Amino acid sequence: QVQLVESGGGLVQPGGSLRLSCAASGRIFSNPAMGWYRQAPGKQRELVAGISGDGRANYADSVKDRFTISRDNAKRTVYLQMNSLIPEDTAVYYCNAVITFITYWGRGAQVTVSA
């Protein structure tokens, strides 16, 4: 069994920054591909950023040049640094990992961008 636990969400003003963390635990024997998704009220869940086991990253167009995904394999933790936040970034952010063809999800972290 694998567990993913997100932390670091909260309320921030437009233009501010937040860093999300996702700690993985359980039966993990390699460095899996991981990612961050988000879901805003009334919208479908969408990919925000993904990172491969060796650190290659990809981003949604809407967050390029503002968000940075990174990982610390020794800590089994993935981060999402979010800068220049805008109200449209408001959503629940979910951590995701694909391990042995099984997709795991965290419970989510609320990010609210509002003045």
C-alpha cells in the first residue's frame, strides 16, 4: 500500500507564493513518476505539473514560468513551488503517483488565491 500526504496549502493574496509538499510512504521500491493535479469547483481535475523519476518536468501551459515541480528522492517527497498566484489558481491540489501501473492519489490540499 502507498500513501501520499499533501501539505502547504492555504490562503494567499494575488501575486503571492505557496509551496506544496507531497510525502510518499509505503511499498515504494523505485522513484516513480509523480505529479500535481488540481480541481476547481465545477471543473474537471487537470494536470498541473509532472516529474519523472530522474527529474524531467512538464507543465500545463497555464502555469509555465510560474510553478516549479521538484523532488527529493531521499525523502520521497515532491514539491510544487507556486509563484505569481492568480485567483484562477484557486483549487484543491492533489498529489499523484503511478507505481507498478497503479495510480495513487493524496487527499488534496486547498489553495485559495484571494484579496
